Amino acid sequence: MFKKNIYRKIILYALIFLFAFPLLLLLVWAFSGRWPWPNLIAESFSLEGWRYFIDPANGAVESLATSVIIGVAVTFITLLISIPAGKAMGLYDFPGKGAVKILVLAPLIVPPLAVTMGIHINFMLLGLADKFIGVILVHLIPTLPYSIRIMTHTFEGLGDKFEAQARVLGAGPLQRFIHITLPLISPGLFSAGILVFIISFSQYLLTFLIGGGRIITFTMLLFPLVNSGDRMLAAVYSLVFIAAALIFTLLMERVLVNPAEKRDHFYI
Amino acid sequence: MFKFRFNKWYPYLLLSPALIVLFLLFLGGVILGLSQSLGYFPVLGLEEPTFKYYLEVWSSTEFLNSLVFSLFISFTSAILTTIIGVFFAYQLLKIKNKNRIINFLYKLPIIVPHIIASLMVFLILTQSGILSRFAYHLGLIEEIAEFPRLVFDKNGFGIIAAYLWKQIPFVVLMVYTVLKQINGSFEAAAKNLGASNSQVFREIYLPLTAPSIGSAFIIIFAFSLGSFEIPYLLGPTYPQTLSVLAYKKYISLDLTQRPYTMVIATSLTMITVILIMIYRKILSLISRYHL
């Protein structure tokens, strides 16, 4: 039995290694100078990529800010829509619930590429293309299914007893929401928020199509770097991306979620 | 039991913002794409619906090669991901002190986007990548050109590798969450009656997790079929996946090509919808006949 456990651990750590090794490689490349084949270690190390990144002329920091602004806006709108939707799906039975469920989950399966290409021309006609607002709107398509699902699970787990209690005690709708519902759904809300932000932050194609190259988010700069095979610069930009996403996640977890309520939220 | 009395319109009211967004943006996009693919495109002066574009695109070798390539990649990566993912989820169930592993697995694929996954595969698997360098030092190859083409290759090896990296953690978590909820006394009872480990896995855990394994498979299949970044960044110039083909045609500024592009995009949607219908059919058959 003891031996068996060791063998399991080895397998699992091999898996972890397989998933962590590429990240290490990214880290080394980001600080490498010359690193020709077949050397296993770079001949020289440099901060050239980081200097390029910081140089305002290349607009990297600015695009990072654009990504964060869009991400925060998308997160806010998506959560605002998902709270009532999740409540309806989680607490009530009503005719047509099955159809709504399919509609909510469909964007997970139907390629966003197809949806965006279809809607693009109307965005142009409505003057939404090439603008922030258009990009924010189109990011709602891939994010809504996740957050509505998470909020549905949250309300299912919560039930409506607490709200009923408050109602019996004479609390109005707004009071009930702020003092009862909001604190109780906050763990689910933050899991959804993190996921939504990161999905928006990672979007390339939808931003490219609807933003028309005018809205420069961080992925707009990262994609051509990877495509051209500029390993050092692409590694620098990738690390910045991962760091930014991690910092956002940790901030949300540490600052906003009460550690006592912190549980695993594997809502996928 | 005390229940809220509620107006029968109340749930719809709560859902209305979500429904408006989903109808306008999502369904709107699907329907507009469909009508454009049928040649209804008033902006271009096209107003007669026709199947002409479908017939032309569906009979072209370029489209058919892309279709085969796309299906091959999605199917291979989904099968491999599912098998490896289920295996690891089961191993994870059996060891203690795994919170850190789970935390790592949970965050990683969410935070690292497809573009960066592509870069990592590129750094490892290209002919000048780290694997090729190891092969040189181990004496397996002497020249850079001797290393096999694993990225930008016609078999889509690099693309599949990137999908595996990105999707295995997803399957592990999805299946692990279900495995964790299975009552441990089933296993204890089976073991007591003399069942071996593999029997416990095949007779207890596998059947109970089958539906979630099925949905995981469908989701990752559909996802890789419609995903654009990885095949664009790691794929060969020919054949291209359907998503890359649609993208390339879309950004060529020739608007008369637009209906052809929309046929490709809509075909992607159709394939995924058909897939879901088959899956639901199989699920309902299984539950009806207790297969």
C-alpha cells in the first residue's frame, strides 16, 4: 500500500513537472541574450526584452492598461447581468427553463469566431465597430455562460430561505439584496468575476475582428510576437501577461474574499 | 414547506437582461451568419437566398481538406485529453495532501491563454527547440535538420500538443470534482467482496463519472474545432483548419468572398450543433435502456 502511494505521487509530480516546465522555459527565454542551438543554457543573459517592453514608444504598458479597463468593464457588466439570471435559474421553475438553459450554455459550444463574423457587419452599421464599447459588448458572448452558470450554482446552494426570513421581518427588496443576498453570494460572485476578467483579458480574435486594429489590447501585441517567432520578446510579454492575470486573481482572492468563506469553486 | 409566492413573470424579469444580450449578440450573430452564408447580404446588394455558396464551398477540395484536418485534430486531441485526464483524476483521488496540486492545476490553464500555450509548444518542439537540443546532447541527432518537424507539420502534432497542455487540467478538474463526491463506501464494499483496483475503477468509478466524462469530451472537442489561435500559430500552411481558413478569407478585403467565408463559419456551427444532438441522443438512450 505504501509503495503504491509513492508510485502515484511520482506520476502526479511528473504531470506537474510537464505542466510547469514550459513556464520555466518561458522564464529563462525572457532573460536570455544569445541562445543558439544546440546550447542547453543561454550564452548570455540580458534585460533587452524588458527594456523594449517598458519603452513607452512601443505602447506595451498602454495596451496593458487598455486590456485591464476592458476586462474590468466586461466583468462589471457580466456580473450585473448574471446575478438576476442566476437567481432565476437557481431558485425558480418556470415554463421554458430548459430552452433558456440551452441558450445560456450554447455560446460555450458554438465557435465565437462564427458568431462574431456574423454580427460584425451590424456592429459596423450601428457604429459599434472599432470602438471600446463594441469590444466590450462582444466579450460578453464568451463570458456570460460561465458567470451565469456559476451564479446559478451559487443560488441553488443558497436557496431562498434567508431572503424569505428577511422579508418576513419586513426588509424591502433593496435592503434584502444589500444586507442578505449580496454577502451570501459573494464567494460565487468573486469566482465568476475572476473567470470573466481572465476570459476577457485573454481574448484575441474577437477583439481583433470587432476592434478592427484600433483597440490595442495586450494580446494584440503578444500575438504578432509569437507569430513571428521572436522568442525572447514573446517570452517577456507572456510573463507580463501571466503576472498581470495572477496579480488580479490574487488581489480578488486576498482582498475581497473573506478567507473563512474561501472554498474551492470548481464551477466549470 | 414555506415558499415564496412569486409572480409568474418574475423569473423572466430577472432573466431579461441576460436574454436580451444573448438574443441580440449570440443568436443574432448565429442567424446573421446563417443568412449571409445563404447569400442574403443587403449591404452588398445580395437579397436572393441561394444554396449556391454552400454547394460551391462544400465541393471544393480546399474546404474538404480543412474539414478532415480540423476533425482529425479535434478528435485526436479530445480522445487523448480525456483518457489522460481521467487517468490523472483517478490518481489524484487516491493520494492525500493534494490541495496545492489542485490549486495549481485549477489556476494554470485558466490564466495561461492559447497564445502563450502556443509559444511554449513552439519553444519546446520546434527544430531549434529545447527538445531538439536535448536530443543533440544525448547523441540522437547531429544536425538541426535531423530533428523531426513537430510544429507546422501536416499531422498537426504541435497543435495537438498545445491543446493537450491546455485541456488536460480542465478534464482532470471536471472529472475529479465528480469522483470526489462518489460515496467511498461503494469502493469499500467492493473491495470487501474481493474486487481488484481495476475492477473498482471499471465497475464503480467509470460508470458513475461517464456523463461528466462525456460532457468534458464534447466541450473540448467543440472548443478545439472552433479555436483559432493555436492552429493559426502552430499549424502548417496547408492544410489549414476550418477556423484558420475562415479567418484568412474573412480578412481578405474582397467583400464578394464574404458569403463563402460565412459558409465556412456556419459549417463550424453546424458541426458542433449536430455533435451535441448526437450526444444528447446517446445520453437519453443510455438512461432509457440502462445500458
